Amino acid sequence: MKKLAAASFDERFFAYYEDVELSARLREGGWNLRVIAEAKATHRGSQSSSRVDAKYLRTRNRYRVARMHRGTGSVAALLWEDLKRGGSLRGVIAGLFG
């Protein structure tokens, strides 16, 4: 039986994409993940965003996950998307090289 004890959110992410990163680690550890449409999680929308630069964190963390876990995202596709929608250049640099 696979152990789940070591599986927790990576605190380096703080906000945004920590769930994607955890899912990638679980998959790499041999877990099978399934979507259960009936299960719903809600939060008090953007409670921490007023205190942080949300655009920077979202952008940085997308690239971090793509770098850390091959197959979770194409850096080229992320760059193209950020060019189209105006991602944070500072976030791109921090995510790719930080």
C-alpha cells in the first residue's frame, strides 16, 4: 500500500498551483488520480490575493510546476499564453530561473 503521509502541500508555493504540484507528485509516486464530479471544494475567493501580487504568484508557480514535473505543462505553451494574456514578466523569470 502506498503511503500518503509525506504528501502535503509544498509551502514554497504559498498560493496558486500548489494543488497541481501535489497532484503531480502523487502521480509520480504511483498514485492514480480520478476526478469525482460530485466532490466540490470552495474557498472564500481571493482572501490572500489582496495582500500579495496574485498575477506574479500565479505566473511564477505555473512555470515552477512545469519545471519540477515534466508533463504537467509545456514551457513554450505557457510563454505563448502569457504573451497573449499579459502574464507577469517578473513571474516568468522567477518561475524559470528562481
